[in-house]
Amino acid sequence: MGCFEDKVIKNGVAAELTLAKYRDTKTAGIIERDDVRKLTKIAVPNGPIAAILPTTNPTSTVITKALFSLKTRNGMVFLPHPRASNSTAAAVNVCLEAAVAAGAPEGILQSVDHPNRELSNYVMHHPDIRLLLATGGPGMVKACYESGKPSLGVGSGNASVIIDETANLHEAVGSIVQSKTFDNGVICASEQSVVIVDSQYDNAIQLFKQRGVTFLVGEDLQKLRDYLIIHGSINPDVVGQSAATIASRIGIKVPQGTIVLAGEVTEVGPSEPLSYEKLSPILSFYRASNFEHALDIGKRIVEFGGLGHSSVIYTKKQDRLDQFGLTMPAFHLMANMPTALGAIGTSFNFNVDPSLTLGVGTIGGSSLSGSLTPMHLLDIKTLADKEEHMQWFKIPPKIYYNRNCMEDAFNDLKEDKDLHRAIIITDRPMVDLGYVRRVTNALEERGFLVHVFDAINPDPDMSCVRAGVRVCESFKPDVMICLGGGSPMDAGKFIRVQYENPSILLDDLSARFIELRLRTQHFPDSGSKIKKLVCIPTTSGTASEVTPFSVITDDDNHKLPLFSYKLTPDMAIIDSSFTDNLPKSLIANAGVDAITHAVEAYTSVAANDFTAPYALRACKLLFDNLTTSYNLGTHESREKVHHGASIAGLAFSNSFLGVCHSLSHKVGSRFHLPHGLCNAILLPHVMLYNSSLNPTRMGIYPTYNTPKALSQYASIAKHIGLSGNNDIELTQALVDQFQTLCKDLNMPISFHDAGINEQKFISELRNIAEESFDDQCTPSNPRFPIAKELEEVLRNAYYGATIKF
């Protein structure tokens, strides 16, 4: 079977190329260490291994697998085909002697001397065998997979060849004949059927004839068909025989020098024996009307008997190569080279992994789609050390503050020579208070053309956004001024996004995420049309002027939070003169919201050295000045509260919030309560909940190692001037101080006192708790919330339970 001289070459290729490819590959112990990413990979042998061998390549396959086995420190038992057991045993002994001489243990390579199905089955099912390698006939491969052991198997090949009108015919014919005659065609990747486009067909046939390919016709061709396939399978007596031998056995005469037998055919399938895998120097030829037809025939040939295995194309066009690669249902694809030699990794492309075991993927019934390599014989441990990922502190590039600073801040805009057209996004109260006129005058004095869009409503929705986009499309602003409370700023941020990215969808951008850097939806860049976004807050609470957040109500009346640092304004102007005329209720609700921002930012699992100072300073400013701002409205107290709210925003923009905001979002929207009022009622109960030193679940974050909310609350208490003998007393003092502040601001301390119907509130506890768990603020809470626990927090907040640590 086969050709002695070619087997010598195969043995040499198996030894030499395998050694050259894998000599320096790490396959023992620690094979990879990444100190930056804190990952270590450790290789462990996955054997002992049983290797089933074919009759077609009984020695070269042994050499390759033996080298793979030794390289990976695996013991291997070879199960040869009965017709090639002597050759296999001799090859195993050569490898074993060399291995032992180099220091390997005796018996690391073994061969079954008198193989039969029963003995092979015993070895395959032996409890010490951990992995099966199946390089044999379909029956043995199937038996391996049915054994219940992890198996790596191959599949039948039926390589089709496509020759298009751009191919170099001399190169193509020479390569095909060279490959098909190598070892009398026993390599599973060798060419089986040649498909040639019509314009090249006749010339190609003549060249094949010149190279010793004899085309059979009539009765001779039928004799070949009858002999080639028996009961749907290749006749074993054909495999690896020369063309002359096969011709003699079927009783036909062929010219002297015939090295390949061929037939011109049209059908693909069981009715045409020549369309099968032939494992001998026999080729079938198909004429195709054009390239698409050739590709279709080639695909059907592979699907008929070689799914997942091999195919080759001869062409000079890259688009044809791409189409071939995308279309052909095979994993070992080649171009302009002999398949028998190219697929096993020879000098036709040294980048192909050298191997005599070619997987056919799941479409061919194999768990292996590429070439078997030593790495397939290893189990890899991954040792991951804790890594503190990069964090950040992102704030607006420019922040201007102090009373009446707006006009001076606008001088900065004037210096930018690319800014000429300003749109003011605001609401009607800002017009009525004269604030819009003040901003407009200041801009016009600095040479800006100004347009006012004052149709922003509380809780801005998509109809408002679309209206703003239409105005932008007409006016074409290059700078946007958002003037007002949270609503105009939130609306302006998303109007800018939608104006610059008309196809973007709110639902996509509001998709929840756990890890900011891995969010599923890319947030678009800003600044392509509106170069600068400037926010001027007229309330002291949301801090939207310095944060990357926005809340927009969709067309189904759902409030959708948006978060991306690309939403961060380019300039924030914190001018407290805009807060002179605020109603007391707004001062109270916004101020308590700002305190909650600061407290939750300080205790978040993502709190860090950069955010903590801002959170603490915000707490100090707000606790010291909010009551005076509410009662007396002095310029100093209004300014301190205004600054404190923005500073809290700088903190929670980078460390985020917690479950108090999650609960407030849901309670507020359900029962139509101001957000700040909800925070005022909930925060003490959330603080009690978070303070547990033995929580059911702790917050999850790489740098959050132990429950620390209690000590953090105590730190806040000390920073604002409270006293206590320990963390519990200090935290109690902080809660008491907060509730006293809320009473001074005439705010209720329970949802019952806020006027919510008891039966309705209690009936909604479960829904509110579950929805709060799913809120975007929840993941950064210091205590990982359980829905049942949140129900209890809500119940205590409804009845105003006494807070006692």
C-alpha cells in the first residue's frame, strides 16, 4: 500500500517539521505568566492517551503523535490497524528507544501487538486512559466518541479542487498530479475531484493527459466504478494502489506511464462512485459553466463525503479566495498548492501546523476543527491573582464658580474662534424669572447669535428631545447652553446626542450594564456639531452640570437613565445668583438630594482616594448651610449649598451611588413624590441596613474587601463635627443629625406622614423591591441587596421606625 519512497519522506516530514515547529513551545509547568494582567497559565498532561491509527499512514502518524506525547509528558498506547500492526510496532519501538535514551521512563510509549476490535475496545474503556485520539476509519472514530471518554477524532476527506479562469493551468495541473500520486493518494487531504470552469476545461484536460493522467470512458470507466465502491464504501483493495495495479485488477489496458486514472462525470452522490473519497491515484473531473457553478459543485462534493475536511482553489483573484473560504464547508482550505502536502504543514506554507491528524469540526462529527497540536494534549490551569483595574476621575474640563461668575465665564467661550451660534435649552420659568434674558444678553454682547428653546418640561421625554433636535437642525448651533434645574440639563445632553447621531436609539443607550468598560452598547462621541456643552444650574441638587448622567422618559412613559462620560458637560458655571428666587420646598428637596449624593458617593463600593475628599467636603458644606439657606436665604448660605451640591456631583460621577437612590427612583415614580423627599425618608433606614458588619451579601467590587459602611458613616459624622465614642455612636449621631435637619426643613420622616395610602404602599413592596434591585445605582451599594431585605427597609421607612444602631 502506498509508495515506499514517499513514506520515507512522510516520516522525515513528521519528525523534522514537528520538531522545528514545537521545539521551543512551553508545554510543562508554568507556560505563561503575565505580571501586568496577573494571569499565570500552567500546563498539565491530560493522558494517558490511547491513539487509534490508520492503515494508510501507520508510521508517520506514530512519529507525530509520539513527539506530541513526549513533548507534553503524556504516556501513549498505540492501537494500530491490524493490516499495519508490524509497521506501527516498529515505529513505536524506534521512538521509544530514542525517548528512553533521552531520559524518558520505560514504557511511556506502547503498541498493542496483535490488535483486534475486542482488545481495542478494552484499551479505550480502561479506567486509566483519559483521552482518545482517533485517526482511523469512521467506525473507530465513532467508537471513540461513544466510549464516554474525551476524544479527538478526524473524519473522512473528499477534497474538491476548483480551477477558475484566472488560474495558472500549468501550476494547477502539476500540483494536482504531484499531490494525487504522492504515496498513491492515501493522505486523507489529497485531491479527489477536480472542477474546472468551461473556458479552461479543454486545455486543462490536455495538460492532465500530458502529465500521465489517463481518462477512462465507456466500459472501462464503468469497470472502475464497479470496482471502486462496494456497498457504499471504498474497496480496501483500491486504497494506496498504483494506477497500473488498479487497471490490471479491473482488466483494462492503459498507456505506459499512466500514473492517475480519471473519469469525466456530472453527478455527485451515491449514484456516482467517482464522487466518493478514493484514497488512490483516481480523480473525477467536472465541467462548470462559470465560477459560481464550480463553487457549487465543489461544495456538494465536500458535503457528500468530506464535510469539514479539505478543499483547494486555483485562482489569482482575492475576492474568489474570500468567497471560497466563506462558502466551502471545510476547515483545511488551501489555495494554489497540492493538498496532500499542503494540509499536513510542509514547505508549501510553513505557517500551517504540521500534523497528520486533521479535524473536521462539529459539521463532520468531530470536536476538533484544526490540526492536532501538542496543545490539544494538555489541560491548562489558569491562576488569576487579584488585579485592581484602572480607575478614573473624570470631571468637566472647565468649572467656574462664585456668585455672578457667568459673564466672566462666557469670556472663555468668546476666545474660541470656532463658536458663533448658541442655543439656550431651558424652560418657561427661567424666561419668566428673567434668567434667559440675562444669559442671552451676555452671549450677544460677546458676538454670539442666540436662539432660545424653552419648551423643556419636568421629566423631559422623547417628544421634547425630538422638538429640540428639530430646532438644532434648523438653527445649527455650535454651542449649547443648558439653563435651569436637572430637567433642562438632562434634556440638553440627550438633544445633543440625538442631533449629532440621528440613528441612535434611546433604548440601546439606556441598556443596563455591570461593568462600565464592558457595556454592550457603544455610546457615541460628542462634539461633531455642537462643539461645547455648557451647563448653568439654577437649583442646588441634581449636579447634572458636572455629571455624566441624564434621565429621559421614553414614549411608553418609562424613565430611562443614561450614563456615559461622553455626556459630561464641557463647561459648568456654578453661579449662585441664579438660586436667589428658589421656593423653599425646592431648596429642601434638592438640598437633601445633594446630601444623599455625598453620603452614598462616600460609602459606595467604588469610592476611592480621589472621590472621598469631594464627598466629605460636600457633606460639610451642606450640613452646615442648608438650614440657613432654607430659612434665611443669605447669599453666603445659598452659595455654599450651591457649591456643595456640585462638589457632591464630582464625587458620585466617579464613585456612583447606592440603593437609597434605587429605592427613591421607584417610590417617587410610583407615588409621585419629589425625589429629594424620598431620599429624606429612606436614607436613615438605608444607613442602618448598610451598617451591618455581617451582611447577607457584601457589595461586589475588586477594591471592596470588607464591610466598611459603618466606619465610613462614622467618618462623615466626625467630619461634620459630631461626636461619639465609637463608630456605632458616631453613625447614630449622623442619622439623628440628618433627621433633625429634615424636620427643620419641614420634611416628613415617613412615607405614612408623606400621605401615601398604607394598603397601596404595602401591596407594592415586592414590586418596588425587585425593581430597585434592577436599578443602575444598586451595584455600587456597599451591601449587596436581597429583595426581601429591601422590602423590610421600605416597610420601616413607611412607618417611620425608630433608627437604633
